[in-house]
Amino acid sequence: MTRKISFSALCEEEKQKPTKLEDLYARAARVTRKAVTTVKMWAIGRQMPDDLTIEILAKEFQCDFDYLKESFAALVEQYKGRKEAKEAV
């Protein structure tokens, strides 16, 4: 049986499905017991996870703790720079 659906409706359905990135956010949120929105804030550099959280993420994703911590710190600095540049305009 086929269903009657427009291509744009198919696109909308696909938009509603979780992506691999959303799966990553959900997994990080689950193992750290944080909200997905918090994980997204880490991803854009708006917030910095604490050392225990970074340790949990490093173990879960088999990453080097120091490198992961440095990369989070770099993201935070980039975010601050973008925010300051935006406020200067």
C-alpha cells in the first residue's frame, strides 16, 4: 500500500527525525546526566563542562581527557570572541 504524500511533506518528516548529531547530543546528555540543551551549549562554546563531566565524556567517547578539555576551552574562547565582536557592532 502506498500513501499519498507530497515531497515537501516527506522533507518535513525527515526534518523531524533525529540526526546523528542529535544522537550524539542525546548520548552525551545521558551519560553525563545533563540536559541536551546543556550539551548543545558545550558544543557551541557558550558553556564549559566541569572536569568530572569531561572525564565522563572522555571515557564514553574514548577521547584523551586533556585534549577534550583544551578543545572545550578553545570553543569557549571562540564564543566569547564572537560575542564581543557582535556587541562592538
